[in-house]
Amino acid sequence: MRRAGGETTSSVRKNLCTVGVDLGGTNLKLALIDAQGRIIDQMIEPTRGEEGAERVLARIATGVRRLAAAAPGRVVAVGVGVPALIDMEAGVVLDLPNLPGRWPRVPVTDIVARETGLPAFLINDVRAFTVAEHSLGAAQGTETAVCVAVGTGIGGGLIAHGRVVLGLGGSAGEVGHLILALDGPRCGCGNRGCAEVFASGPAIAAEAIRRVLQGNTTTLRDLADGDLAAITPALVAEAAAGGDPVAIEVLERAGTYLGLALAGVIATLAPEIVVLGGGVAQPGGFYWRAAEAAARANSHVTEIDRIVFAPPALGYDAGVIGAAWWAKLAIATGGERAVVGS
Amino acid sequence: MRRAGGETTSSVRKNLCTVGVDLGGTNLKLALIDAQGRIIDQMIEPTRGEEGAERVLARIATGVRRLAAAAPGRVVAVGVGVPALIDMEAGVVLDLPNLPGRWPRVPVTDIVARETGLPAFLINDVRAFTVAEHSLGAAQGTETAVCVAVGTGIGGGLIAHGRVVLGLGGSAGEVGHLILALDGPRCGCGNRGCAEVFASGPAIAAEAIRRVLQGNTTTLRDLADGDLAAITPALVAEAAAGGDPVAIEVLERAGTYLGLALAGVIATLAPEIVVLGGGVAQPGGFYWRAAEAAARANSHVTEIDRIVFAPPALGYDAGVIGAAWWAKLAIATGGERAVVGS
């Protein structure tokens, strides 16, 4: 190994990298991240969850080795972000609802570490998004913050005392399960009336479909070519952008529900910033604006005017960057996986 | 000043004390607290809020001086806990709803410091309760915790990373304002359907009065000697303890609502412990048990079996001890009032 004469230990350390993995229900993303959080190299492929945990993890390990080969001797750890209930301390998935088999008690970090020779760390995907947005994105420098991602589900993460809050088992931040209506529709979690049943992507699609089935005058039917399955949140957003009043109403209603949940989180945490993102919450869109407006209108016990609402700064890369950054933080604190913070 | 030969600076410092003030709508409590959190001396008197902020603060200053005289040269600071929206950094009350005049922009710490010659620090009373229960009480040693006090209002405080979370302006912890029913009754805060309108002391009294007015068979009418104003949460608890099914139902209903709000806080923070106290939430009572049961039954995204529910360990002294302890912490961190933690 060559080392330039004037190079200090510190500057050598700055060249160290980590690999982040973002395991989604559809796509598997991996990225090599440098010490400044920049993406050096990345790859994306279909998750192919039907192959089972063992094969998917083998492909993850292969991808990590390939990316690590691009920075020989400089990759120090792997962070794996999963949309799952996990045991962070043990590095084990408990329940991964979006993949076949749901991966009960799959020891992800043990397998990835064995197959790559690198220390591996597990983190929930939305907590990874929160770590990224706090360390490198929209919430940078804040002491207290909330990051929320709206997609098929609604998840989030908290920052307090300038570090991500993990809570028991790393499950802090599940703000989609604040109960908004005692006798509301049944949520996937088992409760009735969680924010998620009113404000998630599926809730938007279902409400739009209901409007079409009711015979409301809307462009949605034509946009979907009469196929109800084609009525996605993205299609509703497209119709709304074209001025369709039904689509606008559907998005604003869902966004308002999210805003009421956000008002609860704001009363609880009094954050400096609310970072709102995810595929469904497009910055500047009807949903996003309705959510901010409802959160502000329903916050009376916090100095709401001082709270900033912002879209994520890292876009779709936040998950994979956050997973890599988490591994870096874990290594920096001696590998105490459950207690480190961003 | 005499100093024993073998005495170190550290053991001298251990003898230092602080004074805590708990300014309630009815009573004013002050206590001299030593470095171990023990009450050395205390006093209690009616608040007499009708005298106005200036006179009340003058009496507080007199009380502080009297208590400080009992430990000459050893009292280093005063902490004032108030049931108010405050500007912690400035040490100013913004709104104190339970006292005449509501104390808008009253500079409490400036006045108390000027009149006592001691550094003074301001904290919300429920955050003081949280500091006390975390530093010296039921939540001692935890990394992540929630403390909730139920009385006329419902307030609380959060612990994350082993320190109290203040949030913007010190207003984190207002868990009584999670919205549980979109079209619920109007709350004092301005929202509809906050947990407070269903689960606070006034909510319990009002629901019990409604049952009496409706002509339900209940011992409450006799216990109150036909005087509706005598139907307090304490009277309802007395009737329930005597087996009155209407009183039991009223308490269990209110406790269940609180439990639904707690489920939201648990999903958000995933705490190790929920400390539940305040005049209305008597440990082991119908309300307390219903709250715990509903919180557990409605928590599906956290490992709820690992979460402990406990009553406060410091009882009615938690507020005054917490205010004193807060002053000690503030001094220990150089007086940076807004950023220190328990």
C-alpha cells in the first residue's frame, strides 16, 4: 500500500467507505458511499423476493463484494436497510411484510458479515432515511426533527439531542399508526383508524377507485383506460395536476389526515423541522400542501410558526445512503449497534 | 470557611443544593434539595394568583431566600416549574392559563434572579416532573421513556438518549393533544377531539355529571349530596372503589381514551417505560388500569410486551424536585438553559 508522505492518519481515515443496502419489496439498491456521504458507485436490480431470503441475501453479498472491490482496503462496514420490524441489537429481521415468507428471524447481519467479511449492521429503512436526511440532507444540524415517508405504508424517524432515536428494538418513528378515528377502518397493524388507513398510497388509490365506481365525473376513468388496477397514487396525482377536482379532493383529504397525525407528532416532540417525503408525498403537490396546512392548523400547543416543513434533500437515494451512514456511525462508536446515533 | 483536610473538591461540590419552585394554580410549593435529590426543607402556601404576577413572584423570592438561609453558601441556583407555555431560552412565561392574567411575557427568571441573587431557570411543570422521575424516580436509568401526568390537563415529557427532550421552546411532551376523533368535542387548545377532551379530570367529571343528569342509577348523586359541582374525579374514583358500575364505566372509558393516545406515543417513541401519574391517574385504579390495557391492546408496531407501565416514584414532590434538579443540571452545563438534559 502506498501512502503519500504528507498524508496524516486523519486524512487516510477520511477515505474510508461503507456500503449501503436498501432492500425494497420491488428493487434492491446498493451503493458505495465515501466518508462525506457521496455515492462513489451503485447498482440496482429487482429484489426477486420469491427466490427466498437465502438467495436474496446471497445476491446482496455478491453486490457488496463487487462494490467493495472498487475501493480495495477502504470499505469498513455494510449497512442494510429493510422495510421490516427488526431486532436491531441482534441484527435479525422479525417481520418483513412486503416480501414472500416475511423473513421471520432471518439473521441478516450474521449472513451478510459471513459472506462479505465485513461488519454488518441492520436498520429499518425509514430510520435509514431519517439518518440520511439528518446527517446529510434537509434536517442537517437540527437537534429535534421528524422525518416521514409516505408510500404503501407511512413510516418515519425522530431526531432528539441531535441523534436518531431508535427506541425499543429500533422501532421508534412509526407515526403512521397514530389513531385518528376510534371506529375507523381496520389497519394492517390490527388497530382501527390509524393514520395509515386514511393517508397512505393504498388509501389514496382506494378512495379514488370508490369515486370512479360511484360514477363521479372524473378524468381518472379515462386515464386508467377503465382498468381500476391502473388507478395508482401516481395516476391520481397526474389527474390532479391536470385540474381534476375529484383527484384533487382525494389527495387533499388524504393529506389532511396525514397532517392531523403530524400535529400529534408535533405536540409530542416539538421538532424544529418536519421532513416529508416518500413516493406519495411529492413536494409542492396537493397531498404535501394539504398535510402541511392541516398540521399547522391543528397545532396549538407548540410554536408552530417556528417549525419548518421541507421535502427530503436526498431524494430516492436517502435510504441507501442512510444505511451506509448508519454502518459508518456504528463502526465509529465501536459497533454498539443499538445505542449509536446519527 | 473550614474544610477538612481530606476533603476533595468533588465531595465539597456534593454538598451543593438548589431550590425548586412548583407554581400551581392552587398551591405554591418550594423545596431545598441536596445534590442527591433529597428534600432538606420545604414550604407550601396558597398561590393566591389573584394578587398578580408581581406579588406572587415576590413571595416566591422571599421563600427562596428563607430556604437558602438554611444552607448558607451552598445554594447555587433556583428552578421554577410552571404549568405554562414558556420561552425556556428567555426564561419568560408566554401563557399560564390557570392563573388570573395568564402572565403574558412575564420574565420569571429575571425577576427571581434579581430578587434572590441566584441564577434562575424556568421549566414547564410536567417537564420538571419528567426530569425528576427520570433522574431520581421510576424511569431512572432509561434511555427512552415517556412520563404522563393527568389532572385538569394532560401533559407529559419524553426522555431520549437518556436525557429529557425539550423540543422547540421546551414544549415537547404535550401528549394530551393527540387527536383521537376528528369530529370530537372542542378542546381548550382549539382542536377538536384531543385526548384531553376525553381523558382529563374535567372530562371525567363532565361525563359523570351527564350520567347523573340522565337519571342513571348511581351512588354519585348521594355522594355529592345532589350538588353537581361536588362531582369531581376524586368523587368518581370513590364511587368506583365502592363498586358503583356507572362510576367504574366513566373511569374506564376515560382511561381507555388515554390509552389510545399512549398507543400513539408508543408507536412514535418506542419507550422502555411509560410513567403514568397525576391526580386523576391513581396507581391501580380503574382509570390507570384501563389506560394501560388500551395502550397495550392498540400497540402492534412495537414490542409492547417489553414496555413497562409504572406509577411515579416521587409522588406529589416530583414537580418541585424536578424544578430543583433542572436548575442543578443547568448549572452543571454552564447555564445553557435550553440545551441541557436530565
